[in-house]
Amino acid sequence: MTQNAQTIAKLDDVVEIKTGESLYAKAFRRLFKNSLTMIMLLILLFLVIFALAGGFIESALDVSYTRTDPMNAFLPIGSAGHPLGTDDLGRDVLARLAYGGQVSLGIAFATALLSLTIGVSLGIISAFYGGWVDDFLVWVITTLNSIPGLTLYVIVSAVLSPGPLTLILALGFLGWTGTMRIVRGETLALREQEFVVSARAVGASDFYIMFNHIFPNLISIVVITLAIDIGSLILAEATLSFLGVGIQPPTPTWGNMLSFARQYLTRGPHLIILPGVLITITVLCLYVIGDGIRDAFDPKLSK
């Protein structure tokens, strides 16, 4: 009786199957490998923590950003009880820088979000519908861009009562045109893609297509624009404060601290140097972070 021999096949080499990385996973991996961007993120985080620690600084040093002491005006850096000195009215500079950071960064972030919301929404709608809608919105941004932005800011800020809310509304409602142009250009290309055509074929609504198919593909641009806009808005706030139509004392901002200290260049140079350095470092960090995010989301990079 012949027995059939059974052949047992062995798989000697195990083939490892790697699952593909998503765009965002690749982007975050590239971002974390970018040393300069990560350093700037840490510096920016430190500045935000410093601004939020204004109350702790006052309690720890027993100072106040509003309390005046003319007898101790223009104390230099390193003075007892005032590590960064005092201003022309004897107010503690360290506490004022912290609270000024809260106002400057708060205005910049809030304005950037408002401007971004308007620009992204109108940019998607303009490109998606085209026709007279696109023509009208393009005419609006062309008209706004033909007027110097600083002039518009000064007019709006002068008409309305000065304050943080006024500045946010003025900068937010007048600063969305650049974002809209970028988003419009990207949406014009995306609306012809197969996934959008397929969504239309199955009967998806325009709103669903715009904000569930097109908008997710714009997130990288939105994040980059947000980072760059925040830096630009910090400079804009400083410029308006310098012209006297921004946030007015006694509320401190880095911009108005720099503006009102220019007359004391010889008596208290630290009053100009310190807010100027903080503005410069913050704007530089945001620009480098925005550039790093752009590189991280660049599909041409394969590593």
C-alpha cells in the first residue's frame, strides 16, 4: 500500500508589509525633524507662558503693572525688586511686559482667527461657484487692496473708540483679502478633482462638498497662513500704537510700550530695547514656524 507523501511548504522569507503614512503623519514627522522650527516653537511657547504668568510675577515680586512710584522712575535692569527696571512712572517693566504680551498676543491671535475665517469661507465660496459670485468678490478684494491698508486701519480706528475689540474688528475685517486670494486659487484646482466630481454625482450638497471635501485639503495652507498672519498682526498693532490709534495707556501692549518709550531713549534705553526684542523674537518665531509647516506639508518632499 503506497502512502502519498505530503509536502509541507515552508515560507522561509516573511515579507513585511508596511502600511502607508497619511499626509499628516508624514508632515508631523518632517516637522519634528526640523530642529530650527522646533526651537522656535519652544521659544514661542515660553513667551506665551511668560505672558500668562503676569499675575504670578506680580505676586512673587510684590509689584503691579499699574502702580506708579515716581520716586523710583527709570530704575535700570537688575534693580532690587525690579529685575527689568521701571518706566517713567515707576511701574515695574517685567510685570508690564507680561501683561502687554497678553494683550498683544491675544489681539493677534483673535484677529488672525477672524481674518482667517472670513478669508477661507469667501475664498471657497468664490472659487466653488464662480460666475458673478467670483467676479463680485474679486472686485471687492481688488478695491480693498487698491487702498493702502494702513490708511484704512487708521480711519477705522479713529472713527471707533480705541480699544482691543475695536482693533480686532478693524484688523480682522480689513485683513482677510490675502487669505481669500490664496484659498481661492487652491479651491479652483480642487473643485475639478475626481473626489469632488464623485461627490456631486452621488448628490452631495454644495455645503457638504465645500466643507467636508475641499476644506480638509486646505488645512495646511490655513495653518501656515495663521502663523504668518499672527506675526504680521503683532507688527500692525505696534505700528498703530506708534501712530496713536492703537491700544492706549494705561493698558500695556508691547507696541504702545515701545511707542511711548521712544522719548526716553537716553534716560531709559531698556524701555525701548525690551519690548522691541520681544516683538522681534515673536515675529521671527512665527515666520520660521510658518515656513517649517509649509516645508512639512510639501508633497514634493519624499522623506
